[in-house]
Amino acid sequence: MKTYLRILQYARPLAAFLPQYLLYTVLTIFFSIGNFTLIIPLLSVLFDKTDKVPMQAPDHLPSFKPTIQWVTDTFNYFFADVLTTHGKMGALAFVCGVVVVSVLMSNVFRYLSLRLLAKVRARVIRNLRRDLYHRIIGLQLGFFTGERKGDLMSRFTADVQEVETSVVNTFTAVIKEPLTIVAYFLVLFHMSVPLTLFTLVLLPISGGIIATIAKRLRTQAKQSQKTLGTMLSVIDETLGGIRVIKAFNAQEYIKGKFEEQNDQYARTSRSIDNTRDLASPFSEFAGVSVVAGLLYFGGTLILGGKSALDGQTFIGYVILFSQVLTPAKALSSSFGNIQRGLVAGERVLSIIDTEPAIRDRPDATVLPPFERDIEFHNLSFSYGETPVLHDVNLTIKKGQTVALVGGSGGGKSTLADLLPRFYDPSGGQIFIDGHDLRACTLHSVRDQMGIVTQESILFNDTIFNNIRFNTEATEAEVMEAARIANAHDFIVASPEGYQTMIGDRGGRLSGGQRQRLSIARAILRNPPILILDEATSALDTESEKLVQEALQRLMQNRTSLVIAHRLSTVQHADEIVVLQHGRIVERGTHEELVRREGGVYQRLSSMQTNAALV
Ligand SMILES: Nc1ncnc2c1ncn2[C@@H]1O[C@H](COP(=O)(O)OP(=O)(O)O)[C@@H](O)[C@H]1O
Ligand SMILES: [Mg+2]
């Protein structure tokens, strides 16, 4: 219920459409009841029972009262009038004419209310997607390593879709159908009290059974959405890793993984459909049974002469009653859909409710432009329970280059990720010019940093837009940045120059070209602080030279934290820090460190020189 109300909140302001919707709905109901009750005078004409009508009809036009009696009296007045002046044929034409007008009106108002509903639905879904997207953008990096991408995608698509269906259904179910049922019953009571009381006893029994079916659907729906998420994750990984899958002849392996999820999804979908499909045959059976009971009961009353009802009114009554079953059925089957929608809604809202672990404090200040130094003070960090960094103390003075080296898994990338606050330290602090980063706004901290990592992250757009990314740079500035990054030549050689589309994640470029575009992007931003995490590690020697050159230019007049796998690339760093198992084990310049007998750096260095000689 809480979830339902919250989803409804996305339709706000309710005042903008609710009164209008109610008006349309009431008018629709009014005219559709009219359609069915007109069968009574029609039968009267056909079976030549018209002598009765003039008796019932008032002899002057009744003044307006908001009652059912007024409506019938007004109709009968005109009906009798036509009957006396134009005879039976005229009366037949009159009734048919009124039916046509009434059907037209009820459908016009139904259409208007559907239009209104479409508007509300579109608004709810747009707002929900927007909130979801904004939340995901705002969440810390750590969230995404814990959450599966496919699961997030399915929340964006399938779950939001499901909410969409449920919102429409709830609207009709919660507002229109009960109103319809109440209005029909008012008319039915007006026609015959004992018959209507009889039906009221039978209806709740079928209602109870339908509620049980709805409950079962809810449990199954939860299962189904989860499986879909896992399946989308597999699809996403497949598309991203298609090259590796083919290279390792792993098609069968990944097919097996996919099929397992696909089968499971098919199984839950089928059992959901089975349950849901049960609702309709069951309610049809229950409905007809009730009508049969009614025919029998009402028939005995009439045949026994115990009822004031005449034949045509009774038929009109039965037809009108059978129409109550439609909204009652819609109401019960939409309960099943609401359950599905609520499960989906909870999945969407649970993401929206996730508070970002890393965000600005209420009193956060703007970090002033970088002046003196960056200081890591007694820094420690763990991913969940696993400690990764211990007691790291490190100072980088403005204009210096500090290199982080050491074996894989030592915590170098983690340390670098702490600087732009992708994660916050578990212990200790990071200061820039003496300002604790956690007291500064995320935006102002990240604004001063440029990051180039091993895998360049590019977007499916033109080369120009990828370099210009989120800046106001002119074309000349973009080209200048590309020149500095050694990228200009290959760009102008591309089919459409700077306007060439680079494909999904830059798939149409070589690794070195992608990397030089990332460097050009960083150059354009012109940040005072640079973080380079194995920026050349993934490249061949040829493009490494081009990229290394570009990096050298990028690093000029900047303060850099460089993580390097190949020690040759950091020989000229002002300080080299060796990280092992999350601790600084050695530090100094290249010359100092190679001379340290038995040191980690010396060992790494000789290993790499030997490898180069082979
Ligand atoms: N997102 C993460 N969640 C949990 N553990 C992680 C995560 N990223 C890295 N680790 C672990 O932290 C340790 C240090 O990783 P990392 O900083 O990437 O090392 P390096 O860059 O020096 O190779 C490794 O043991 C790695 O398994
Ligand atoms: Mg790393």
C-alpha cells in the first residue's frame, strides 16, 4: 500500500487531472447504463406492450431532480409523446436514435478519460525514470561493483514498464470500476430490491477466491523479475566480452549459462501466466453461474406472480446485471497486475531510496585552486571487511611527479581512487593544501583532477564530442589538444575527420588511438592534478611511444600521481613509492632505489631489464 501511494505521488499534482477524470468517468457510466436500460422500452415496442408506457409516463415534463426516477420519467415522457404522435414505428425509431446518441456519448467520454490517463501515465513513468537515473548517477563507485549491471538495466526497463501497466490498471481499478459497480447497483436496486439482495450474497464468494490467486501472483512476480535481471547481466557480459568468448571457444559455455537463466525465466513466466489465466475462466464461470441463479430465482418470482416486475424489465435487469460483471472482473484481474506492478515498483524505489555513501556534507566548502601539496595522512582503507591499505603517509608537492609501483594487487589503484573521492578512506585523511577532502564538495575536488586509466572510457559519439566532453571548448582548442596528445594526425586521416563516429566504447579505434583521445580529453580540461593509472600498460611498444610522448606533454607543469607497471616509464619521477600488500615498503628516487641491495624495487627493476634483453 505504501509503495502504491508512493508511485501515485509521481502523478502529482493530482488536482490537475483528478476532477476532470472523475467527471468523464461519471458521464461514461451514466451513458453506458443508459445504453443497456434502453432495451426495456425497445422490448416494449417489439412485444407490443406499449399500452403500459403511457400509463407510467408523466403528463408533463418533470422538473430536474438528481434521481434515477427523474431520468426514467423524462425518457418516458418523450417516449409516450412520440408514441402518440408517430405510432409504434416512430417510437422504435426514437428508441434506436436515443441508443445511438447514448452510445456515442459514453464512448466519447471514455476516450477522453483514456487520453487523460495516458497523460498521467506518461508523466509518472518519465518522473520515475528520471529519479532513478539521477540516483544512479549520484551513487558512489562502490555501488556498481556490488550491483549487477543487467539487474540495474532490468529495473530501468522491465520494472518501470511493469509499473506503467500497474499504474493504468490501478487507476481504472481504484476509481472507475468501483464507481461503475456502485452506479449499476443503484440502478439495479431501483429496479428490484429482492433480486439485487440475492446477487449481493453470491458475489463475495468469488471475490475471495480471486484474492487468493492475486497473492500467489505476487510471489511469483518477484521471482520472475529477479531472473530477468540475471539474464540481462549475462547478455550484457556476452556483448561486452564477445571477442574473448570467441577466442576461448567459450560459446558453448556461455550458451549454457544463458540457457539456464532463460529456462528459469520461461518457467516462472509460464507459471505466472497459468495462475493469471486461471482468473479469467474462473470469474467467467462464477459470473454465468450467478446469472443462471438469478434467472432461476427471478423467473420463479415472475412465474409465481410474486413480483411487480414485468418480463421486459426483468430481461433488462439481467442484461444490466451481466454488465456489472465486467467491471467486477476487471477489478479482480487488475489486482493481479497491481501485485506485479508493486513488486516492480519496490525494485525501482529501493534504488531510488539508496543513499549515496559518498556525498557532500551539509557544511561542505569549495576546495580553492591547488597551491601547495597533496598529503595522505595515516591513510587506511578496506573494501567491506577486507583491508587493502595500511598507514599510508605520502606528500606530493605542487609540480612534482610521484610514481606508485609494486606488484599487482598491492593497492595502487585503490590509493589513486581515494584522491578523487571515488571511495572515502576508512582511516586517516587526505589533505589538499591542508583542506580535508571530506569537508570539500565532490565537484570542487574532482574539478581539479584529470584521470587517464588503462582502459580508456569513450562514448559512442564523434571524436570531436569525445574530446570536448562536458567543456565549452572551441574547435580550435579541441584540435590543439588533439595535437598535443599526438592524436591529430590519425583523426584527420579518419573518414570524416573530427566528426567520425567511434562506435560503442570507441570500438572502431585501436587501443593506442583510444588512449590518445582520453589524453586529449584530459588536456582540454587542463586540471592542475593528474592521476595516471597504468595509462600505457595495455599498449604495444609502437603506440606506447606515441602515448608516452603525449603523457609527457600532459604532465608538464602539473602535479601527477603516476601508477606504472613498466618502471622505465617512471624513472624520472621526483619520488618513487613501492606499495606492497597495502603498505609503503620503499621510497626514493630511481637512483636511490636501484642501489638498495635486496630491495623490492631493485628486484623488479632487474627482472624487467632481463625481460627486455631476452
Ligand atoms: N571494488 C573492489 N571490491 C573489493 N575488493 C577490491 C576491489 N577493487 C580491488 N579490490 C582488491 O583490493 C586489492 C588492491 O587492488 P588494487 O588497488 O586494484 O591493486 P593494484 O592496482 O595495485 O593492482 C586487491 O586485492 C583487490 O582484489
Ligand atoms: Mg591497478
